[in-house]
Amino acid sequence: MFPNFTGSSRRTRNVNLSGHKPSNPFAKATPGAGVGASRTEAIAKAERERQQRQQEREIKEAALRIQKLWRGYRVRRDHRASCRTSLAQAYNDRQWGQHGEQRRSEYAVPLILVAFQASHVEDHVLLCRVVDDLLRTNFHVFRTNLIDRNRLGKLARLILVVLERSGADQDSQSRASVLLEALPTIYTLLPHSITVDFVGYYKVIGSYYRQRGLDDRTVDPLRNAAVAPLKMNGQPPDERTRAAYDAFAFTFLTQPDFPFASPELDFFASNIDLASLVTAIVGGTSQRTESRQGDLWLLAYLIALKKATKRREVPNTYPVAVNQLLLLSSSQIRASFAAKAKGVGEILPAFVAGELASLTDKDEIPNLVQQLIRHGDDDENSGFFAGYILALMYCFPGLGDDIRMRLYLADIETSHGSVPSVKFFWRVISRTTMFSTIGSDSEAALGILRYKNRAGSPRAASDPEWHREWRTILLFLELYVFVLRTTDDDDFFGAINPTALVSHSSRLRASGLSLTELKALTLFLKHLGFVLYYNAATILDESAGRNREGYVLTSGIDYAAFRTLVATAMKMLYERDSRRPFLPDRHWLMTSKFDMEGFLQAVVLEEQEQRALRENAEDSTDVSSDDDDAYQPLGSRLQESRQMKLVRLRAMQKKAARERILASAGPRLEILRNMPFVVPFETRVQIFRQFIFLDKERRRGGYVDPDQWRLSIMQQLQPQSWPNAHGPGRDMLRRHSARIKRGQIFSDALDQFWGLGDSLKEPIQITFVDEFDIQEAGIDGGGVTKEFLTSVTTEAFTENTNLFVANSKNALYPNPAALDQHKDSLQQAGLPEGSDAWQESISDFLRQYEFLGRIIGKCMYEGILIDIAFAGFFLLKWASAGGQDTYRAQLNDLHELDEELYQGMLRLKNYTGDIADLELDFTITDQVSLPGEPVRTVTRNLIPNGDEIPVTNENRLLYISYVARHRLAVQPHAQTRAFLRGLGMIIDPAWLSMFNQNELQRLVGGDSSSIDVEDLRRHTIYSGVYEIGDDGQEHPTVKLFWEVMRGLTDAQKRDVLKYVTSTPRAPLLGFSQLRPAFTIRDGGLDQTRLPSASTCVNLLKLPQYRTAEALRSKLLYAVSSGAGFDLS
């Protein structure tokens, strides 16, 4: 009944702790609730009272502390004032008697240590007077321990405070000279147990060094003070000395604009231990990944100090220190020298730029080689040496060839005797784990490259073997690419077959590789290159998650630079092998890496996916990867804000991410564009044709056939409006139609089709007219397109000799002198250079090259073969059509351009006398007058200031290389780029990059192998009387024709093929690819009539001859007499 009943009837006492006495305590709460509320209020009140009492105690204690501090301050103040007064009186009192300075210093030193306050200027004066006494007595009170030497530490700190606060007035400089003079003695007497703030010390010394107008009394003490903590007096460095060198390096030598003239450098070089300085720099930079302000000054001062050492031996670790500082500041250095090369200014101070440039002086590389020789052929030292040279080449890209040349000329002593540097590094890399593993196992490269990502990291980042081996491999590739550029076939194949009789020996031949070595090298490059392209997305994605700078292999070499170097070496060897084979058949193929049955379909899907990704990204903007090399003012580079660095980094990361997406979407395409030779040629041709077919399908709305496309355009118009239609469809058909006059086909085509741009890909309609403007008869099923295209190329390439010229083998290439000759003719006509009329004339001239590029692209796009051969070096440039120029001029390419010049360069290369006697310099003379006119020439520099640089035995390879580059790339640059721009407008440059120079020639002109008559017979169409009936039997004349064809020589077969199709070569992949198909039609019963042909439709009109002899004689007569189109 009563759940709270306890067995007692007494009422529970209600205790009120709140202090309030309500009239009705039961009215405010239910039974039991009032007790809990009152208890809570009481506890809160008690807590507030406790906090108040605690606060009062703290206030009282604080007051006591303040009073105590004030009393202490007042006592110290009064004591300081008393000491200061006593000290002043001591120096005002002149009655110190004999040895007064010693007695006064003993009395004054304790007083100044107590009395000194930095805010009191009079204390600065007193300190200077005390120090002057100490100097006069040679610190007698400390040397005799009258005063504890430990107190020297405080005295040194007071001196630094005064020096830091001193002004530039005469009195301040006088005091500074006294104080600076005391510092060397203080640090000599200072016990090693006393910790010294060397950072603060060298900040002060450095600030004085940067002052201008110091008097002579200050300069000498300042010098001595700067080197005092660094002197070791023949003792090994201890902990304090190492701390002093650390501060000297990273505090003193990182300050800008020291007046380091020659006497100053000599003083420092003779008073410091360069080995200890280098050790400090190596230790302070080894764990850093980013540059700090002052690193470039430190590097410049270190180089200057090293040069000032003169006869003393340079420490072995000096190149290590330079290398690490170069890597930390490589972006700034590279940007500065790139800006200077472009003539847009310098972003480095003159002293820094000059000292950095001295790293590439003529004697620097040989000196390093000598240092390498002293240590023998040990792999570890070779790896470091390689890293240093790579850093130089990265920082000074404009001097890369000079660095390579000087290293190439060096001989290195080994246990097997002296060997050229190229062979030395070949032997070193042959012993590396990386080279042997990747070369023998095509699967190993991916695991090795991903190891750096997996290690993160700590392992690969600090793995010395990883860096040593890769640095050595990279340097060898740099050297070998340089050698290949200047090696002719005699030297290259002389190294492959050293037993062959040779008329001379050369350093290039001694630097070459044997066939066995070339096989090993190409396998290594092939396996490594495949992974770098096919698995790029995997490697870069893993790296992006761990390193914001991306994948860096070693020595600042990022993924793109690494891959480019590997690809360059590999392609140069492949191009040489494709031109003159020396490796086994199928050596370059890697078909086991792919499912070849589905390869074509997979590539097509990748191409479509990449196209979609590129189209989606067209509207986005990214910072170019070349921004690092662009010129910016000094402040924006050396003191770039953190915000700007983040902006640039985000932009670079965004671009890298887009490239990774594209690479991941098309690994097979990456291989086809960069290593096409690993896939069979026939497969690549099928892919090329499929790409073109899909492009036609996409552009023409699914109507690939020309007639169907035209019909689809016409169907967009209303039938009743056809005769007078002016809509977009009608305009398109009109723009793709032209009336072409014989004799001026090229100029008419240029005038009427130039405006089409890439729309030239669509079907065109041609009407030929004669000189009387009368339309010619012809069979073309809608137009004589093939006849038009072949006629344009014939007229432009063989009749207009000014645009293109032929070499001794009738292979064509753009006339290198054409633009110079055109400009000269404009000058002779009195046209002001740079005027609007001048620019318009130049544009019109180059437009011809661009249009010819479009015409060649149109022929390839439509599968029309033309009987024109292009020079191999010119075809090598096609893969870069419309994109970045990747062509590298080589000495062998001169052989195709100018045989006489090529032979002259060979004689110069093999000249045994002193080339300086020939009085050559780095210039070249170009003829600018047209043939038949009085000769006019212009002399041009091959390199900046080339007219001031003589050609010597040491730099002749550079001269030869630059001559080849000028003739092959620089002089015809504008003409070639215009042609390639037009070609790239029709044929995607990425499609052209799937083929080498010989394969591209086959794409343009057909297969040069012998004519397969049976294949031609299987794919021939018959019409008229010759059409095969229900019995499946050929007409007797047709049988006679094939009997005659089988009996002809290959040259005669080619003549017949050219007579009908306009080209003497079969299409790639056989006659099934000939468009239109080879057709034979009857030409009547007249036995005296000659066969005739319509090349525009590949039609042979063959009379019904009764005997093979008659058919053979008439056919060969028609072919040899040139009887052709519409002859009947």
C-alpha cells in the first residue's frame, strides 16, 4: 500500500540547506524532489565559494611574486648601475700604475659581464674599452686563469650583440674593428665544454661582409673572425668544429652578394679546410628534397673556393656536394640558362651564373675523369661520377653536347688498360643487376620500376645500388646516342666486324659495340621501353599517391625524360637496322605480349576511347610542362611565393593526371606510336586502314562510299530546289568540286581546294578541261580523282623543281634553299623585309608546301598509290607531323641529302693532322641566289658566337653534328613544317608514327617486292566481252594475257602495272587492297590496235588478240610508248 514504508511511523525530517524558508515547502515539489534540488544548490554554492577563495589566494601569490621580481629587478638594476659607475670610474681613473691594463682588465671584466645591457649605448662603449684592454694584454687574465675561461662564452655573446646593433657611422666601425679583432682569440681560448651559437655568429659576420664601404681597420679583423672557428691547427675535426663548418656553410655562405674578389677568395681558401666544408654541405643536403633560399649562392661560393685552392688537392667528396646542390636547384638553374639562351634576360646574379657556367669549362670534365681514374674502375665511384655528369646535362641543356663531347674524348684507365669512356661505361653497366635482369627477362622491368614506388619511399629512395646502377645506365645511353649521331656506317659496322680490312681506325670505331653487345643492348632497351610505354599508367599512378613531384628515377631524371632517352637510343638503333640490317629477323618483335587475334579490335577501341577523352578535355586549360623553362623575373623564381608554387604544382599534377588517363586508356596505342616495330608490319597496315575507315565513317555520317556520301548530302535538299539550291549541302558539294586545266593542275588545285582545310578528306569531284576550256572525257564513276591526285603530285614534285629536289637516287625532299632563294628574290625586287607584302609573299610560298602535304595525305587517305620516292631522312620527320619535332639529324642522313658534303664531313672526321690549320669556325655558308643567277651567299652561325669559335681536333665532332643539323633540320625547317602541317591535317601524326621510313615509303608508293601475278589475277575484275560467264571460264584472250604476264620480267611486269594503275608497285597486303580494283575490258577485234588504259579507274582496255606473241608485242609497245588515258 505504501511502497516507501520502512516499518517506522515517524515522519522523515526535512532538512533545508538552501537558506530559504518557504511558507509551504511541500507546495513546490512532489515528495522526495525537494531534497535532491536543495542538495544540488548547496553543492554549487560551495564550489563557487571554493573558487573565490582560490582566486583570492592566487591574486595574493601573484602580488608577492611581482613584488619579489620587482625587488630582484631593482636590486639588479642598482647593482648594474653600481657596476657601471665603478667601471666608468675605473676607466676615468688614470692611476693604475705599472701593468695597469692587466689590473684594470682583471677588475673590469667581471663588472662588464654584470653591468652590460644591450639597450644602453654607453655599455657598448665600455665593452669596447674592456675588450681593448684584453687585446693589449693578450687576454692575460684568462690565459693565467685569473678569471674563469668559461666566462669567455658570455663575453663572446655580448660582443656579437654589440656588433649586431652597431651602425655604419665612424665610431661604430671603430668599435666593431676592436670587437672583431678579439673574436679569434676568444674562440681559441674558449673551453670545448662551452656550447657556441655558431649560427648567430655567422649571421653577424655575414651581415658585416655584405656592408659596403668598410674601412681597412675593419676588413682584416672581419676576415680573421670569419675563419677563426674553422681553424683546426692540424687536428682532426671535433664536434664543435663540425658545428662551425655547418654554420659557415648554411648561414654564412648562403648570404648573397659577398664581395668575393680574388684576394678575398685566396684568403678563405688558404684558411679553411675545404674537405670539412664539403663534408658539412654533403651532410646538410643529403636528406633534403627541396631547394632553400641561398642554396645557389652556397653552390657558387663553393665552386669559387674550390678554384681558389689551386695546387691543393680537391677533396673526393667535392663533386658529391656540387652534385647535391645542383639537384636541389636544378629547376632554377635550367630556367635561368634557358632564358639566357632565348635572349630574354637572366634570372641569376652574374656571380652565380658565372660560377655555375664554369662547371662546364673545358678542363672540368677531364679533371673529373682523372679523379675517377685515381680510384680505378670501381662501380660505386663510376655511379657517382655518372650522377654528377647527368646533373650537369640537366641543368645546362644548351651545353649538353659540349659535356658529352668532352666525356666522349676521355680515356679511362682500368685493370685491362686504357679504354674510351663509352666502352668503360658499357662494361660497367654490363655488370649491373638492372641491365642483366631486364635484358634477359621481358617481365622483370615492371617489377624493378615499381620497386621504387613500393619502397616509398624509404627503401628505394635511399638504396645506393639502385641509384648507382641507373645513373651509370643513363649516362651510357646519353654518350651512346651522341656517338650514334656522328657515326657513319663504316665506323658502325667496323665495330661490329672488327676483323674486316679498314683503311683507317678512329675513336668512333673504338667506341662502337660488337654484334653480341648490340644484341644485348637492344634487348635491354626493347624490354625496358615496352614497360615504360605499356605500363606507364600503373607506374605513374602508384608514384602519384606517394610523391607529389611524380616519378623520379634518380639524379632529378623524371619519368618523361627517362622514357625519352631510352626511346631515342632504341629508335636510333632500330632505324639503322631497318636501313641496313645487322640484327636477326624478328629480333624487334614482341608479339607474345599481346593477344594478336584480337589486337586490331583492341587497338581500335583504345583509339576511340582516347579520342573521346581528348574531345572532353579540349575546353580545359593546363599550364604547360615547359613553364619551368620559361623566363620569369628574379624575384618570381629565387623567392617564389608558396602560393605560386602550389598553383604551378597543381597545374602540373592536373596535366600529369590527364596524361596518365590517356595512357591507361590506350597502352597498345602507346606501343604503336612509340615502339611500332614490336608489332608485325602487316598488322600495323591493317590498323592504319581501319583507323582511316573509321575516320571516314565518323566524318561522313556513316556514308563511306563517295557516291553514297554525295547522295546523302543531296537528300538534305528538297527535290524541287536542286537546280537552284544554295543551302549548306549544296555549298559543300560545290566546294568539293573543281575544274582543273591541264598544264596548270597544281596552281588550279591550290586555288580551288586550299580553303577546304581538313575537309579535303571528304570526296572531291574533278572535271578536267583542256587548254580551250573544253571538258575532257573520262571514266571515274563521278570524277577522275585518282588521275587528278597523281597529276598534281607529278607536276609539283617532278616538274616544279624549286619546291622539292631529288638526290642521286631520285628520292625527293624539300629544297633546303627554297625559302632563302624566295626571300632573296623579294629583296632583289626591292620589297622591304618584314612589310605586309613581304609577309604575304612568304605565306603564299609556304602555302604551296602545306597544300602538297595535304595532297600526299589525301592519297594515303584514299589508298591511292603514287610513283614518287621520298628521301629516308625526310620520311623520318613524318611521324612528327603537326606535333613536336622529334627528328634528330645524324651524319648518315647527309649521305641522302648531299653526297659531296657527306664525303667532306667524313674526311674532316678522319683527318689526322691539326684541324686548326684549316681555319674553320662554327659557321656555314648558304647560297641564297636561284640557279643560273650570279651566286649570292650568306654566312650563318651554327651556334651562338660561332664565328668566334675555331674548329679543333677536340670539337670537330660537334662541328660535324651541327653542320648535319643545319642542312637537315634548320635550313629546311619552315618548308618541312609547312608540308608536315598539311600532311598532319589529313593523316593523324600518331598513325604515321606506327611506321619507319621504309614502311612509310611503301604506304605512299606500294610494295617494292616482286609482282605476284597470281595474286593480281585473283583480284582482277572483267567487263564487257571478257566478263566470266556461267561456265566459270576465262575468255581466251584473258588467258593469253595472264600467260604473257607470267613470262615477263619483273621490270616489265612493273611497267604494265604502272601503265594501268600509274604506279609500278603493288599495294601493301596485296592486290586485294587496290582501289579501284584492277579491271580488264575488251578493246575490240582490231588486231592492229594497241591496248589502252584509264589509270583513274585502273582499267586496261585489251583488244581480242588471237596469239600470245601479238598480245605481248602490242602490250609492251603500248607500255613503252606511253600510250595511256583515253587512247583508243
